[in-house]
Amino acid sequence: MTTTTLIKQLREATFASYLDCRQALEDQRGDFDKALEQLRAANLDKAEQKTERETREGLVVVARSDGAACAVELNCETDFVALTQEFKHFAHRLAGRIVADAALTDLDRVLAADFVDMPGRAPSSIALAVRELAGKMGENIAIRRVARFQTGPAGVVEAYIHVGALEGYGPQEGRLGVLVELGLEAPAVVPTVAVRALAHDLALHIASAGPRYVSPEAIPAAELAEQRAQFEAQLAAEHKPEALQARILEGRLNKFYETTCLLNQPYLKDESLRVADLLRQAGAALGTPVRVVRFARFELGD
């Protein structure tokens, strides 16, 4: 194999310059694998120097497989890098790795998992592969968050990507992604297509309305106590009549629930309904109660 061919292969694998690839081959006396390792080490050094830079751009990718779905947010510094084929390809392969492995349910497990980033190479960790990509692309790159939902026979999982008006995105990738899982009390009597349609509509609602919790009961006690204390302090500063304060406090808490809790929100397609009302109506039509088990909403920059 000619030196020119080896240099081309090294450039494709590492994004290193022509001169750097030629120098690595000279340093390693024409040994491609050793030259590749030399360039990879140099990329890792470059990546290490960029770890403190802010990453507000990137890509949200979703993937589905055999009753499972996952969402991954991979961040970088600029939208220029986010829309490159190298960055997109990595994000999709990462999502594929996660959705295929039921053990990869949180970020720590994902970062420690094996990952093959080049055909013919031994697997390294996903954390190392991300650092190598950062070195190649010249920007700080990090996995911000991941979610993987696996449903059994008693429910469905839906994945949704919202691209918006921006161009440059392909299928299953964009700036905002949603996973939602529905549970059914008697799944055998329900047409799958009807439940999936409901799950899709709820995913659209979650993308638009941005809830953080399924219901008020899911809000952490410390957060709810802090919010209540803020409202009480506002009431005290406003000098509202004491006889009205309890009712005003309840009203403000209910408004807070509408903002943060999915079931309390007016439904996107019919604001005369709460999402909880929608689920009750759907359950009656389907012949079995339907509930939102969980959801995840990833949006760049939030």
C-alpha cells in the first residue's frame, strides 16, 4: 500500500492534517496502526484542553428497536460541527448502541460501555470515543443526557423528534426529542395502532408544553416545599387579607402544576381538556385505563 493511500486513510480516520499524518507515518516507520495510535493520542490531548468550553449546540437523536426506544443529547460548541456528517454519524451510532442494550439506562453506564468507532478496531469505552471525536472535530463534545425506555406487553413507547423550521436535519435527529411510555391495564383488548396514535399525540404535546413531571405527586418534596415557601413570601409581601391567603396560595400552586405537570396541563389539541381528562376519555374508548408511566424531554440549550 502506498504512503499516499495510508495518509488518506489516516486523514479519514482522524481528521488530522496531511502533514501530521505523513509525520506520524515517518515516526512509526510506515506502520499504519502505530501511526493511527499516535494521532489518536494527539487528538485526546487536544480534546483534554477543550473540556472547560461551554457546549450549547449539538444534536438530539432518537432510536427504536424491539419495544425499546432511546433519546441521546450529544453536545458541541457550534451548530457548524453539529451539522457535520461525522458528528451526526457518531450520534446515530451511539443511539443505536444504547437502544440495543437494555443495561444502558443512565449516563454513567453509557460512558463506561464498549464502543467500536472504526471497523476492525478493538472496542474502547464510549467516554473515550467521545473524547477522540472532540479531538478530531476541534471542539469540546459531551453526552449531556440519555434516556432508554423498554416496554413489555402492557404498554407502548413512542419516540418523537421536533425539527422546527431549521434545515439540515435528517430523520430521527433535531434540536428537541421526546420519549413517552404509556401503560395499559388490559393490553390484550387494545388495538396497538390506536395506542401508538395516542402516544404520538402526547409526545407532540410534551414537546410543545415542556412539562417536567407526570403529576404533582412526582415533584420532589424539597422542590415543592421551596415553591410553596416562595408563594407564601409573595403573599406576605402583598399584604393580602388573611382570609383569602389560603385560596390564593392554592390557586398559585395549581398554576404551578399546570406549568410543570403533564396531567394538569391543558391538552395541546383541545385546551378545554386537561391531559388527565384526555387519558380518561381514551381509556373509555379503548376499553382499558391508560396511564403515562414516564416521559423524557431533551431540548438543546434548556
